[in-house]
Amino acid sequence: MRIEKCFFCSGPVYPGHGMMFVRNDCKVFRFCRSKCHRNFKKKRNPRKTRWTKAFRKSAGKELTVDNSLEFEKRRCIPVKYNRELWNKTVEAMKRVEAIKQKRSARFIMNRLKKGKELEKAEAINEVKKNIHLIKAPHAGDSKKLEEKMVQKLAEDVEMDE
Amino acid sequence: MVVPTAKDFIDVTLSKTQRKTPTVIHKHYQIHRIRHFYMRKVKFTQQNYHDRLTQILTDFPKLDDIHPFYADLMNVLYDKDHYKLALGQINIAKNLIDNVAKDYVRLMKYGDSLYRCKQLKRAALGRMCTILKRQKQSLEYLEQVRQHLSRLPTIDPNTRTLLLCGYPNVGKSSFINKVTRADVEVQPYAFTTKSLFVGHMDYKYLRWQVVDTPGILDHPLEERNTIEMQAITALAHLRAAVLYVMDPSEQCGHTLSQQFELFSNIRPLFANKPLIIVANKCDVKKISELSEENQACDKLLAHRVDSKMKGKKVHDVLNRLHLAVPAKRDQKERPPFIPEGALLRRKAMEVDVPKRKLEKDLELELGDDYTLDLQKYWDLMNADEKTDKIPEIWEGHNIADYIDPEIMKRLSELEKEEELREQAGEYDSDEESEDEEMQEIRKLASQIREKRKLKILESKEKDVHGPRLPRTARKVERATLEKEMGDLGLDMGDKDDSHYVQQGRSRSLVRKRKREASAPPTSRTRSQSASRPPRDKSGIRDAKMMKKSKTMMKNSQKGMNRQGKKGEADRHVFNLKPKHLLAGKRKSGSTSRR
């Protein structure tokens, strides 16, 4: 029993779920749900359908090359069962999974950082151009003038004294 | 191929002509075309007849070309003369048809109208069909001959044959039924067998034909009927061993002496053929009949071999025959090779040693408790792990994908790398320490965006489609103006003296209007509209300018008035498709457009 990968969205297909299609050239396609199956029948390219993992990886939105991703791989040569190896593997799996998640999260965060800078620049630009919608150019002028005059008077008074 | 009846033949050919040649012709076509059309039909019909008749002629065998046995047989059955005549008639008919076609095609060349050509064609076709109608008898006869001919037994005149002859009812057919797989009718009455029958048997790894003939009666050749003649023909032409069957018990209805007489009469036919006299029906009357057939076959075989050896061809064959045997090169023994495993197995089979305990035995022992546990046969490094439950899946991942003998090493490497990265500070969450200024800016930016959206919504809600009044037509309320400017940050407190405030006019008491014709408002009354100059006088200095403006106005309106338009915006077309532009032929002149 194994969890397969959906051909279209690259999601997990648990046993008892989904559909399998075998083409005349003996290539096998597994689908996790009818959404993927229907998209496939419509001949849509998963690398161009934005919500699939294939798109995300090919468009560089997710971590693709990394050591932690090399652990999960289908091997051609089977290994004989050996209890301690299996135990160790299970523990290693947990550890590898943790590292993998940390790294892919970091990758996505780095990608989104650039957006923050752009946002900043945009805000500054916006304020520069459209400040007149909130504040009139001469908004605080009279007050300032008054204050100035008050200050001047005070200075004069001081000078007089 | 079937020989058709005359009627069918004609029908088929004529319908074929109609189907396979073109059918449409008009009298206004060119004459050579009409002629060709009808000539084609005539020639087509002639061709068909010719082909079919030729086929019939070639399919029927020529009596001179076939084996004399068959030629004689056919003569006996169908009468040589009649046969030849029939075929001759067919040949004549064929030639006649050809001639007819030739003549009419020649005549057609001088046909000058459709009607004449058509009549010629009708005549030609008619004549051809009449010729064929006259052949009705011949065609019927030939069809019968063909059917009978196809049912004749295939007797190979050149191979080993045994020929059974004798009086009717002596037991020839019974003999052939016994000896071969043939199924000839056997009945108590004479002349049950009316024609030749063939059976095949095997002797000394060779195939033999056994030919059963109808019985022969004792009278001179000229008086013999067709059935007997068949037997005679067979006797005459087939090089076979003759088995003259006699019936000592006289059950056939003829005495022994009569049979002997017949024998001596036919004797000349037995020249050059091994002869056996068979005394049949020995169960009725015993005369020892020792495997007569074997003797007959041996005799014939010997006869044949003799004749062959005398032939010259044998020597050529003998020269080429040579049996090759490999010569021994040394005295070493070379027995056949049997592998050890095979020897062991052979021994085991012989000794019958009990093998290891089978699953089946185990199942029988345990009965209901038996469970098929193939895991116990696994070949693992530690034998006690055979009964382990192996995990397969963890949290959406297959454990089998991670199994690797070197996984711990790779994991340690990975962990080291991870540590390095952490130390380098990759995973530190960078706090965005924004200064106050930036926060201010952000706040202002969000306010700006909000304000813009509101304005957009407002303008959408106004819902003014169509002609709009200018902004200045609407009066601006003082309160709204001051509120707006106040929101923008300006000080709108003390603005009673500003220019935008309307000076309130002192109003005199309004008198109640009496029911009199009230005087229309003059230029200096309270209505505001009167204070403005009328539109045709606004902006005009003097009468001269007024006059000029009026002439300008009239000038601009002249063209429209002449065309009957309501105004400058009237683009109505009264006549979209004027006839004088669209009717008529395109002549020299402008043909580039309509």
C-alpha cells in the first residue's frame, strides 16, 4: 500500500480514493479527485494551471532544489527488511520533514519580502502625489503665521526689556 | 462458370450495357459526340457477348486434348457429335455477333442525326440478341453437360488402380464399401450402380484407387447401353489390375456358365493387365477366398516396378542416391550426455523418497486453524524479524521512499548544514523596525486611498447620463463649502465677509396680488433672470455687429434649409438605395464602384 501522487495537482492519493487512467501507450495517470481528472480530460497543462504544485514549482514560487528534498525518492533497488534500519528511518523521516518545512517557509518568506519594499515605495509615492485629497496646501498656514507673530512679539517684548 | 440460358444471357448483357455506358445524350450535342455515344453502346454489347461466349468455349474441354479415357467416357455419356456441334454453334454465334457489330459501327459513321444513330444502335443490339436467341438449345445442352461433368468422379488414369467388373449384383459395390471409405449404394436389384465410383485405400504406404463399375451383361458391343459402356470404357482405358468378380452362389441371377461366358467375351480387354478372378459371396457358398486383394496389389506393384525399372529414367536417380555415414576418427567412446540433476531425479523417482513437508500437509493437519503465512519463508538478515508488522505510511509520506542504508549519514550531514545556516542567521525573523515617519506616511497613504474610493463611489452614484449641466449652473451652498474646506484643514471660522457669501437683499413687504393683470417683470424687478442680458444681445457691442451676427447665422443655416434638414445634427437619408445609381448595366465609365 502506498500513497501515490496525483498527476495533475501533485497531491496525495490515498488508497481507496481517486481514479487511475491507463493510456494506450501504457502510461498510468492517477488523479486524487474528479477536479484533477476533469482538468486532465480538458487537456489542460498542469504546468500552466495556477493552483497546482507543478505550476508553483515551475514558476519558482516554491523551493525546488534542496538537500532535504532528496530524501524522499522512489528507489529501483529494494532493501531487505531490517528492524533497526526501519526504526531509524522513521525517526530520520520526522527530522527531515521538520527541516524541509522550515526551509520552504523561509524560501516563501524571502520571496514575499520584495513585495514589502514595493509597498513602502508606493505609499510614499501616493502621499507625495495625492496629499491634496486630505490636506489643503495652505492648511496650517494661518496658525503658523499666528504663532510666528506671537513669537515675534514675545521676542520684541524681551528685547524691549 | 455457369452457362446461362439464352434469355438470361440477353437480359444480363443488355442491362449491363445500360448501366455501364453513359446514358445522357441530347440532340443538340455535336454529331461526332452522338455517334461516339451510340457506337460505344454497340461495341460494349458486342464485347460482352464475345467475352462470355469465348469463356464458355474455352472452359469446355476439347475432346481431343484430354485423356482418351475421359474422351471416351464423355462420348459415352454425352455423345461426341452432339457436344461438338453445340460448341460449334456457339462459335458461329460469336462470329456472327462480331460481324453485326462491325457492320453497324461502320454504318453509324454516316448517321447524321441523333434519331438515325439511335435507330442504328437499336437495330444492332436487336440483331445480336436474335442471334443469341437462336442458340437457346445449345446453351441448355451445354449447361446440362457442365453440371454432369462437374459431378464425374475424379479417376486418375495414371495412378495405381483396381478395377472391379462382373455381372450386375455380384458384390462389386459391397467389396468397395468394405475396402475403401466409399459409400456406394448396395441394393438387391440389378443395375444399382449406374456409373463409375471411386474409392481410395492404402496398401504398403501407397494410395490405391478402387473403381467400381456398373455390371456388364453379355451381349455384343453394339447393343450395349450407356451404363454398360461406361464400364467397358473404364476397362479399355485404365491401366489397372482387373478384379473379375464372380458369384458361385448364383444369387445374382446368372449361372456360373453364363458368367464364364461373359468372362471369355471380355477377355480381350484384359490384355496387358494383371487379372484376378474373385469368387464372392463365400459365406453363402464356400470357396476359399484368400486375401485376393493383396495378391492383386502385389501383382500390380510388381508389374509397375518392372515397367519402371525398364525405363531409362531410373538409372539417373540411382546414380544420385548415396547414404552417408560419419567415419570414426578415433577409438574414444562418446556416450550420450545426461546432466546430474536429471540422474538424481530419475533415481528419486525410482526410490520414491518422501519429500519435505508441504503446505498442503500442514493445512490438512491444522484444519480450521490454518492461516497461509508466506512471511515465514522470507530470507532476512535476522530470522526473528520475520513476523514483524512493517509500517508503510507516516503522515502522508511513504516510508518505503525514505529507506536507504545510508540514511543516517545523510541525515547527520543535513543537520550540520542546518546548524550552519542557523548560525549564519538565515532563520532570524527580521523585524521591520520602521521609524515613526514611515508609520505616519503609511497612515496618510491609507487615508488617501480611502478618500479616493469614496469620491469614486460618489461620482458613480450621481447617475447622470445624457446632457449635463455645467458645474457653475448649480448653486454651491455655503455650509457645504465651509465643511469641505474645514475637512481639508483650512480655517473656516470667520468668513462672513468673504466673497462667496450672498448678500441678503432687503425685502419689502410682499403685497397681496389683486386680481388684476399683473404687469410683466421689467428689467429692474426682483427676478434674477431679468438682470442678465438676453442671449441674442449678450456679447454684442452695437447694431452693426448684431447685423453681422444675424447674417452669419442665416448663412450657416442656408445649406441645411436647402436640403430640408432640421438642423446640423440631422443626418437622415431619405433614400438609401436610389435607383439611378444602382440600376442598369455596368458600362464603360466607372465600373470600380456602385
